[in-house]
Amino acid sequence: MPEQQSNSDALHIKESADGQRQYVFHPENDDLFVRTGRQVIAACQLGISMEVWIEELVAMLDVVRAWTTKRAARVRACYCAPRGAKVILFFVPVSDHVDFDLADELTDLNTELVNTFNVGMIEVRQVPGDELDRFITLDAARQVYGGQSEPHRPVEA
């Protein structure tokens, strides 16, 4: 079993030496947070509060809304559902199947959002509109773009 540091041992994070190093935070509820030394320092410098986080989230969703509006011919809807330490964006393609070109663009969008906004981990997913409620609870999610989705079709035996 690995030896654990005592509570009295201070852990020093120096940006020049530890900026790219990853740190794992493990709170009592068993969520795991992985942050680089640079992210830890940035969060401390911001003194990030819930108010700041919400401002960042709203700004990020404005960017996502503009991004989806430009792709209206390929994106039917987008939903945001914060889950624990991450924000998940669900994109519904216009087509009834996976849009691989859209998937590539979503990867680029995800990278841009992570590098631009301080809201924690961001994940993007492409999901079928007729099965959206299998992925998220629509009442708890925020619709960022698009019209109402259809509920999933029942599975027939």
C-alpha cells in the first residue's frame, strides 16, 4: 500500500517546474478531479467562486450557441448538463445517423472550450435526437440551441 503524506506536510506547486504535472484531487464523495499545476495556480489566482464559474459557463454557452447557429444545417439541437465536476454538451445531428464530419468539428470545439473557459472538465457528445432522453434528463438539462426533441422510440421485443 502506498505511503500517504501526513496532513502537516505541505505540497508545493511551482508553475515553472510543476505547471504540466497532473494532480488528482479525491474528495470524500469519490469524485476525482485531475488538474495540472498551472490550472491549480490559475484557480487559486482567480479565487474562483460560484459566481465566477456561472459567468464563465454563460459565456461558454454563448460561444456554443453561436457555433451551432453557424451549423444549423447539421445540428438540430444542443443541451448542456453539468454532472459533478464536468460540463457535458450533447449535440443532436440533423441526420438520423452519426455525422462523422460533425464529430471532427466537435473535437475542435471541445479543445477550444477547454482552453478558453474556466468551468472545469468539458465533454462533448453527439447523440441521436430520438434517443436523447436515454442520455440526459431533459428537465435537468439546459437547452442551448434548437427546438424540442422527440422522445425515444420504445424498444419492441
